[in-house]
Amino acid sequence: MPHPRAFLTSQTPQWFLAFVLLLVLVACKSPEERVLLKAQRLARADRSSEALQLLHNYLERSPQAVEPRRLKILMAIRAQRSEEVLSDYGAVSDSERRDDPALLHELALGLIHDALWSEEGLIRARAAAALAELADLSARPLLQRGLEHPDPSVRAHAVETVGRLGNSAFQRDLEQLLRDPDPFVRAAAAWGIGQLGQPSSQHLLRQTLLDRHAHVKVRGAGALLMLGDRSVLPLLTRALEAKDAAVRIQAAEVLGHLLEPAARTPLERRLQDTDLYVRLYAAEALAKIGDQEAVSFLRAALSNENRFLGLFAGELLSNLGDRSAVPFLKAALKGDADVPMRLYAAWTLARFGDRDGLQSAGEVLRHPDPQLRANAAWTLGEIGGDGAMSLLKAVLRDEAATVKMHAIWALDRIVRSRGKTPTVSGPTKMS
């Protein structure tokens, strides 16, 4: 048979030469490379379902193929096929020794997006909490959707995340949410505007002082104080005397956050409040402005007959970096079968950098209640370290999608804590 070159002459059209060259290049590629190229072409032509089916068929024949699996995960995230994504990522996690931080983060954000639109309010709330922990600049579209979400609790969480990140790109969104029908969204928006630190918003924040809901007034006053307007301080100290204990709690929390020494005397009066939580928040606020007696008050509260309040005092001490709560929390790990209490103790210990709660959280991963297993996965994200990561990777085989979602969010949190997450690149980058 003549060599292919024998068919080519000086009269051969240029398009034909290019076509032959393309055939040669395609022939030189491996089956995996050809599948990747075809899947990407299908995706660019808005034929994602065909692309996913192509990759699915290839992976059935070659289950260890990493790049097609990564591409399938990225495509499935965009197609909002959470169950499929979780299954594929579990396969990647089993076959790869090293984590792919970029892929993991994109997966975590994709799962948050899907969960935010779940019919179950609890799952939406959990996803909003995960967004608050994992959001960064790459999450901007997700935050935008959160700010526009029909569920007010999701909107409030998204607002809080924007404020925590200090993302001034959302300044106007927060200003518009000052008119939200839900008072807690309005309160969160006011506080978020204060965190963004734009003095030009003061005139809008002053309108919150006329709001009919005390929570909005307190947060608005706190935001104004953040922006340098000290005329609102009397409003905050008066709020410490409000009939509603929730308002007194919020006023104490705001004053503690702002480290306002002028509020010391009214806060000291709240140490005698009829509500235990008001007393604890007032003590934390006083401790933050340097009152050592308030720290002693919190330490004494560890032994409160209400065990949850004792653990809450431990959490407040962890906010202060006071390690006197550590022995109490370790003892709580060895308590009775009250699983939520043990998880709370493990989570708070982790905030001190103590990983002694690892075993307790790992044991709860075998509990029959999927909500408790999900809580355990979330706790492991706070504990961190290689031991927590090994347990979480095993959780990717859990039968409950909610538990696997929490495991992904926890893994992303741990991996991101170890360094900056790179952007997705290489053959799996989606255009």
C-alpha cells in the first residue's frame, strides 16, 4: 500500500492538508484525551447531558481514570446533580492520595448552591452556615443569589457573610436590604453595612433607629457606632434595660463587639439579670473590655446545673482565648449518652486548638441518626488535622446525602485552612 505522503502533491488544497493533519493529531491522542476533548466540545455546544453520559460510559470501562472523573464532577456541579457529584468525588477520594483543593472547593460551593434551594428548611440553614464558613471571592455569584433568596434566614446568613468578608461590592445590596420585610434581615444588613465601613451610609443607618423592631434599632446603632457616630451610645445602653431578654442579649453582644468602655457600668448591672443568657453575654462583653471579674464570672458558670449553659460559658471563654474551660470540656467528652453535648464540647475544644474531641466525633459518625452524623462531620471540620480528614473521607460513603455534604464542607474547610486554594486549571477547566 502506498505511503500516505504519496497521495500529497503540490496541487493538494490547503484545507485538505489541514484536515489530514487534524486526523493525524487525533489519532495520536489516547482514548482518554479523545473523550475529554469530545466532552468539552459537547459542553461548549450546550449539550451537557450528552457530555456527562459520554464520561459516565467511559468511566464504567475505566473507573480509575482521574481526569475524566474530574471533568464529570465539574460538569455535574454546573448541572446541579448533587448525588452524582458526591458519588464521583468519593471515587476520586478513594483513588487519589493527594487532595485537589480547587476541585474540592468548587464542589463545596456547588453543594451549598443546591442545598440553599432544598425544600427542607434545615438543609437550607445548614448550607447558609457552610457558606458563612467557606465563602471567598470565588463565591460572589453564590452570595448574590443568597441575598436574593426567598427564605429570610438564607438572606440574613448571606448578609452576615458579606459583612464578615468586608466585600464592598455588595454595599448597594445591603443598603437595599435595609427595607427587607423581615426584621432580622434588616438588622443583619445594618450590621453588615457597619462592617463594610463606608461613612457615606450613615444617613441610611440613621433611618434604622426609627424601625419598629428593637433588633433593627440595636444593630443599626451598633453599625453607626462602628462608623464613628457616638451619639447612638445611649440607645444601646437603654437597650440593656429592655423588657425583651433577646434585645438585652443583642445589646450586650453589640457593646462587647465594639469594645465600648463607656458601657461598663450598665453591663455590670446585667450580671444580675433574671435571664441566664443575658448574664453570660454581659460577662463576655465586660471581659472583652478588660474586666477580669467578668472572666471569673464565666469560669464559675461552667459548673452551672444546666449543662448546656455550662458548655455555652465554655464557648464564650473560647472567644476570649481563656483556656480555663479546657478541663471542663474534656470531662464533658466522657459524659453520658447525650451526643449533642459531647459534640458541642468537642467543637469548643477544637476552637482552643485541642483535638481531644476527635474520637468522640468519630464515634458519632456511626450513630443511626443522619442529623447527628452530619453534626459530627461538621465538628470534624472544626477539629481539623489528618485524623479528621481520614474520618471525613470515609464519610463520603455514607448512605445519607446530607451527611456526605457536611463531610465535603468540612474537608474543604480543613484543606483551605492549610493554604490558599488555587483556581481550577488544566484539562478540567470549564469555559
